[in-house]
Amino acid sequence: MRISRLVLWSIILLLLITNITTFLIFSGDNSKEEYRLDENTKIDRNKPLAEIENEEILYQDWMDQLVRLYGEKVLTDLIDQEVVFQLAEKEDIDIHPKIIERELSRMMIMQGLQTPEEREQQITKWTEQIKFRYFLQYLLTEDISIPESEIEEYYNTFQNQYQFDDMIQLSHILVSNQQEAELVIAKLEEGMSFAQVANEYSSDTETAGQGGYLGYYSETSSFIPDQYYEEAISIDEGTYSEPLSVGSGYAIIFHHQHLSAIQLSYDEAYQEVRQDIALDRMETDVDPSILREQLEVDLIYKE
């Protein structure tokens, strides 16, 4: 039975969603009038959350509905998370730091454009998600025997999927001539943000509305001019380039982030490779709850 990483990441996404719901339901001191959902959002428990004509949606109405609809599911997911992490600690399961680094890089690419501050806020949460997925794979497959020769052959055949290529995250402003390029540089030096200048001056209509954002690219990418990668590597993250001659125009690029290549040797990837082969052979669905029987779990709350 093929159980892909997509299934496991779907479980993690579900746990993330239910964790958010958990935070809404259970976070904060309920005796306080106000609590912060995050750095930018605060909720006043004594004020309506919404008003429709003369009807109000109150904080307690919201909480009651969340508990009724999601309370039990959130609780069981939290139990499964705790079971996985306790078993991982009990069995002294280790995850290679390179695997965490690689998965963080992959998640950054999926997330898209973020400020350095936003990325830092996400790293702790993402790291826990990565560990949960790895520990869950390990625990579900540890009793499945895989010959050493098969693990080595699998790694040699599919080793690229365990590596991460060097990537750069870019935006650009494209103009038709040197004069326009100098105007763009002048606006940037005056303090206009790169996104604002791109929106106003870039001739690339597909990206101008997104502040010139292009995405992540490797050195071998055929979707950007060669000069982009070479120039980005030569300038610091968070800075823009001098005008580059590209085709019939000029480009100014912004280097958001550089994600260095991560190469895992056979020994470093061994345990992950073994897990991937074993997942293919599992005859049951991926279900974290089957691990509960290995610990004493007393479910006190019941619907």
C-alpha cells in the first residue's frame, strides 16, 4: 500500500489547523477582558465580535460553537501529538539536523514571500511539525524489516529527493532603457520600497502588481536570465542590484533570501530512506492514534 509523504504532511496540516482552534478555545486567562491572538491581533471578550443590524455575535457564542464543533477532535489530535513526542523521547529517536534544515528550506519555499521577522516566528512551529512527521514515520515503521542492500539501492536510485539545491528568492523591476533604470535607482535611494517602485515603474505586468516578486530559483533555472542568479549571489540578502542589461531592457533585482544547498550522505539519510521504503509496505492507514496503546492514555473528556 503506497502511503506518501503527502498523506503525512496532510496529517500535520490538520494538526496545525486544530492547534490554531485549540489556541482560540483554550488560550489566555479567561478572567482577563482581553488577550492577544498574535502580535497584531487582540480580542476583547466583553465586546461583540460582529454586529449584523441589531444582532451581535459575542465572544462566548464563538467559543461555545468552536467547542461543540471541534473540541473533541482538537483534544484527540493533541493527545496524538503528545503520544508521538513522548514515545520518541522514550525510544531516544534522533533526527539529523540536516533533515530539519532541509525541510525548513522546503517550507520556506512553499510559504512564499515573508519578512525575516515573519520567518523567524515560523521556524519554531515548523521545526515541531518536521519532528512530528519524522517521529511518526519512525514509530509507525520501526517493526518493518528492510534489508540493508535494499535501503542502499533505494538511496542510490532516488538520492536527489533527499537533497536540497541552492536557491535564491528574487523580485525584479524591468524597464526598457538606461534612463528609466536610473530613475528606478533614484526612487529606491529616496526611500521608496522595492515593491512600490516595481508596482509603479516595472514593465513586467505579470509581476508588477506583486511588487515584482518572482519566487525561488536555482542556478540551473531556465526561467530567469543567467545574470539574475549571478548578481543575487554577489549582493547581500535584503539589498537590490545595480541595473543589469537583459535582452532589450534593464533589470534591477532584489535578493530576498539565499537558501544554501543541503546534501545528505547515505549515512545521514539512512533512517529516512528506510522509513520511506517501509511506508510503501504498510498495510494499514497512517493513523497516529494506534500508538496510544503504548502509553497510558486516560481520556477524561467525552462528548
